[in-house]
Amino acid sequence: MAWMHAIGNCVFCGNIFDFNPNLVPSLVIDGEREPVCRECIEHANPMRKELGLEPITILPGAYEPEEIQ
């Protein structure tokens, strides 16, 4: 059994966190996907709602290791 996860910095706050690179919310900057931590998503969603935008959905497992076969 093997597990996959990545460790990186949040594109907004700079904090280091671990995540599933296939599921984590991200932004594309200069052609590269940059991960966003859970705290920044949870902070942004109320502001998005006030602006009439859809909240960013955190997919199940986005911040957990993924079992690979």
C-alpha cells in the first residue's frame, strides 16, 4: 500500500501545509497550479458570498493523503 500527498506553501498566506495535489483548491499563476490552504479558503468564502460569487468547494480528501495502487 502506498500513499501520495504533497507539502507546499499556500499561495496566499505562505503557510506550509500538506495536501492531495489532485484535489486541493488552487490558482493558476504563470501557468503553474499553486495550492491554497483550508484556512484561506474558509476566510475567502464569506467575502465571495458578499460579492455574489459562489463559494470555493473543498473536495473531500483535498487536505488528506490519497491511497494509490
